[in-house]
Amino acid sequence: MNTTGEQLKEEGMNRALDNANWATEGWGDSALSYLIACPMTKFLAEDIRIWAHNNGLVKPPHARAWGGVIVRAKKEGLIKFVGYSKVKNPTAHATPASVWEKIT
């Protein structure tokens, strides 16, 4: 079986999201609701994650669960990719990450 990087990425995001939903029933739906409610119009996933957790969303077992939430929001036409920016988390060593914009 020849698995691509994209397939592995999607599989990892799905596992993390499934684990979050197992640990806290409906976590993915709740996280999407927080993404929609967030006042930021342009953001990195880490911005939404921090805002949501500071405003009451339970943290998932792994932050990678947010990848599945972002992909879902994109597929549902709630957000669009608008570029890249360096992450703010110092342990991520200023790696570039996707910038998203809410579609109104």
C-alpha cells in the first residue's frame, strides 16, 4: 500500500478528532461552534484554539484535533485559506501555518 502524505495527514487529524469526541462527547461540534462565535475574522488555528479554550471549550486530548475542525469549517464554506503566517507558539519555532478568513 502506497500511502501519501496527504492521506497520512487526514488520517492523523481524524484520529485526533475521534479521540477528542470520545473523551468529550460532541467535542468537534462544540469546537466548530466556538470557531463560528469567535470575533476574529482572520486567524491561525492556534488563535481559535486559544480563544475557544479561554472562553470555556474543554481542551481535547491533543491539539491536533483542531485540524479536523478547521477542515470541516473549510468544507462547509465557513472559512477560506488566505495565506501563511508564522505561528506564535515559541516551541513551534516560527513555522509557517495557514491563515484562515471567515466567509460572511
